[in-house]
Amino acid sequence: MKRQPMIVAQLVHISGPLKGEIQEFSEPEIAIGRHPSCIVRFPADLVLISRNHARIVREGNTFRLVDSSTNGTFVNGKRITEALLKNGDVITLGEGGPKFSFLSEVKEGAVAPEVPETPPPPRVDAPPRPSREEAPVRRPESGTAEVVREQREVPLVIQYGPTLRSFKMVPVTIGKNPACEVVLDHPGLLDRHAEFFFSGEQYWIRDLTGAGMVQVNRAPVGSTGLPVSMNDEVLLAPEGPGFRFLGQGRFVELELHPEEKPPEQAQDEVRPANEEARPSRDRKSLFKKYFRH
């Protein structure tokens, strides 16, 4: 019997009521809207979204987005009626509405059987990639448990902007260098900036900069690294970029607000304004004296 590979569609919600969620679907059609029958369902009071807003339909190995809304559906900022989706496309429901990025992934070894009673064969994973470097046993600072860095077959998903990178094995490095698994062209990053790994049944991140730039909940992680827990905030540099850990190896971009500055900075900024104001009053009084005489 001819077997079809199973292709999974992943939706990473960037903004809106489902922000931070990563949904996976293997159905041939994904209905999106406010109607109770929709697979991707939004709150009933979010009237910007139609009850049956759009559908993502699988066509062989591709996915087509079909709009059926009143306020429109946008792909990468352009309003569409129908569009073939590519990995990393950003879909917006209504102008200024919820956003999510799209990714399709072939589940290796998983199949869609022609006869429902026939179960799919067991998953066959791809062979491990060659080791980039020896994974030595790291001995952390005194008072902490031993941390073992080694290649582990665990999932890692990193969402940054419209892109979504999915890995089946760690460690994974992030930085500007093209040799990194995750390459980000960000002014705050170095060539080899940080590394995600797995130890003691937890995901960890460690700093490769040597300058104490990487933080978890504003605490420097150092070269040994720190484990991350649900909803922890990971900053690759004090001003970003940053990620939030959603569990099960999923990291999504963290929205940073540079306008929110520490109180010390705010006071420093107010002080020069006050200092400039005083001379202006003094100059005004001098002019009065001059004309008075």
C-alpha cells in the first residue's frame, strides 16, 4: 500500500488572545474564526475576526490559505483572497488583528494510512548529526549539581519575528556567525553568543560571550549555564533580543519596551531639563534689569 508522509502545520501565535501558543495540526483543513466548529478558535467578543474567518487547506505537500472574512486576511502585510503559504509567512487576521507565523514540517517515519484501521508504523528519526565539538562534562560552581553537556535527542523550537526554527537535537548555538544553527543579525549579538542544551531533564542556556551578557530573569547565566523553567525570560543581551520559555523546548520572542527605563535613568534625564530651565529664568531677569535701567 502506498503511504503518504504526514505533514504537520505549525502556527506560532505572535500577538492576540493566543499569543505565545504553538499549535500543531495534521488535519487536511484548518478552520480559523470565532465559530465553535473552528479548530483555531478566537473569543466570541473579538468581532474584528469573522465567525468563519479563513481556512488553511492542505494540497499535497503544500498549504493554501483561503480568506472568507469581512475584515480581510493578510500574509506578510498584504491582503489576500487565496495564497500558497511558505515557511515563516506571517498571517494577520483583520487589519491590526492577531498575528501568527506558519511552518510546515514533515514528520519522518509517520504516515497517513489509506485504510483507517491500519495504524501508522513507528516513528523513525533521522540519524544524529555529526558532533560539532566534544561535549565535555562541565563542573559548575560549588554548591550546585553537576551539569553534563552532551548531545541529546530532544525538541527545540525557537520563534523570532516571522521565523520559526525547529530542531530535534541539542546543543544548538545562536549568534551572528553563519556556522551557528540559529543565525540572528542583531546588533546586540556576537558571532557565537549563546548555547541551548539539555541536562538533568531540564533545558539550559549558557553564555558564550565571556562578558556576562546572557541572563535568565535578569540573572547572568555564565559559561556553565542556568536551567530555564516555564515562563522564564531569557535575554541574550541587556537590551535584547529576548525569549520566553513556554516549556517542552519552545522559546518565543519576548517583546521588550526600551522606553521603560530604570528610575535612575529617568532622574538623570529630568535633571538636565531642570538645569537648562534655570538659566533661562536668570537670563529673563537680566533682560528686565537691563531695560529697567
